[in-house]
Amino acid sequence: MPSRPFSAVATFLLDTALPPSCAGCSDEGEPLCARCRRALEGRLGLPAGVPIGLPAATPTPLAQLEWCAPFSGAVRMALHQLKYAGERRLTAPLGAAIATRWRAAGAGGDLLVPVPVHAERARRRGYDQAVLLAAEAARHLEMPWLAALERQRNTSPQFDLGRRARRTNVAGAFAPACPEHTAQIDGRWVVLVDDVVTTGSTLVACAEALYDAGAVAVSAVTVARER
């Protein structure tokens, strides 16, 4: 498996040059302080499954959908800092939270796969946040991970679209990144990893591509869910 994309050495050098401040409360010292990290633990005491009444509870064909916390407050600010402000140090607490929730509630799975951004977007940003999160979660879970999918076209941002348009926007947008990855997907129970889920349309499109490549089951876990 690939090495951690944001190494401890790089973190040390960055902390030395530019000490972090908390994404949630701006206190200096950590990218997400202990008080704000508690926001990531809001669902730790809850059993697996989606609360009754939440729209699109577990979108077909996903076997399971889990997330760490609502997309609000310190969690929302941390994800925005990770995605749009280059604050990769947030990978550590956010990836650890994914691992904690999946360890507590996940029904199974033997391979973590990040939901990819388009290559051009990753090039402009300098990284793919889902890849960073999957690598960190895999380290804590002691599971393999693989950037097995690619986004074949640069889709519109999902937050700009309504529910039906989101499904159309990402339909058929994902495929195995290469034949070797298809072979590694075949017969595996894949757990998709992403930052935020709303309607689940992106996760569904990824799951369909994975099933076409031979996955026996596809689940998903994210940092947050937007209601």
C-alpha cells in the first residue's frame, strides 16, 4: 500500500514554520483542538444504521452508510479548511474519526477506496482530500486502501444542484483507474471513504462502478452528513 501522503516529517516541518490553529475555534496549538474534536464524536454512542426519517437513508446499492457527525459547526469548518485552504494537517483528526466510527459501526469490508475528485481539480488543489482521509483511516484500521477509481469527467460541484440533478451529474462519472485496479476490486468488500455525503448520489455512482468491476459489496463512511 502507498505510504502516508502527508508524512510525520512534513507535518513537523509545517508545524515549525507555521504553527497550526484550530479550524473550529482558532485557538493556537492544534489543527483541531480537543474541545472541537468532540464534535466528531457525536455519533459514537449510536448504533449502526441511519435514523428513521432521514431522507435517502441508505441509497441503493450501498450495503451500509455511516458518518461521524453532522455537517455543521467545527466539523464543517474543519472540512472547509481541508478542502479549500490547504490545511492538510486536519487529515489526522478527521481520518482518525472515520476509523473510530467504522470500527464501532461497520458491518464489514476489506478494502478502503477514496471517492476521487477529478484529476484537474486535484492538480489545482495539490491533493485529493478523500485520498488523504482514506490513507489515514486505513492506518488506524490496519486495512489496505487503494485509489481504485477515477473521475472520468469534471462534474459540477454537487452543492450547486438539486437532488435529481445531482444523480444526473455524477451518473457514469466513475470507473476503475486501470485494469490492475479492476483485478484488485474483484471479489472484495469495498468501503468508500469521502468527506461529506448529502443525497448519496456520488457514493451510488462510485458503488455502481465498483460492482461492475466485481466487488461483492460496497459500503461507505464519511466524516460528515449534510441533512
